Amino acid sequence: MEGKIVIQGINLDLALGVLEEERKRKQRVLVDLELFFQFPEKDELERTVDYSKAAELVQKLSREKFVLIEALAGKAARLMLDSFPSLRAVKVRAHKPRAPLPLKFQDLYAECYLER
């Protein structure tokens, strides 16, 4: 049976932005993961994707600097596929709720979908 695990709103504080002043101090970014794989027939952690480890790996990206939000989403997606051989595909959304836009908006995010 194919399914997915979803983790929404992994909080990262990282340097991100096209503008140099954006990258001078860390800002809040939220990352959502959708991890697609065959659900195991047995109730054993070894047979599934450890979502705790997935969230921890994404959290480690806060140590890096990014110019583009797309680069963050893409790196997180590749990291998931590289770290979990049982994944068939991954979708990552990287939200930048305080992007410097000259208008009011609810959310801004980049979405990346990768499959094996």
C-alpha cells in the first residue's frame, strides 16, 4: 500500500534572501515535507521512514546560507531522497512568510517535487 507521511511547519531560522541585508541576520522559514513510499506490512520502524530523523535532517539546513528559497526546497528534497532509500518521491514546501514584498500577502513558498 502506497502512502505518505506529512510534516508541516518545521521551523528554521536561517540566512536566506537575494538582498544582502536579508542574509545578514537569520529569519524564520517553515518547511513542509511530504514523504511518499510503500507502507510496511509489519508494524516495525525499520520498515518505514523515520520522520523524526527526516525533521532533524531538515533542521540541520539552518546552519547554511541560501540566496534562493527554491535552492532551500531543492536541497531539502534531495537530502530526503539521499537519506531514505525507501522513498519513492518527496514534496517540499519552503515558506518565507516575511519576504520583502511591497504589498501585504499571506504566504510565499517554493515547492519542489522529486521522484526516483
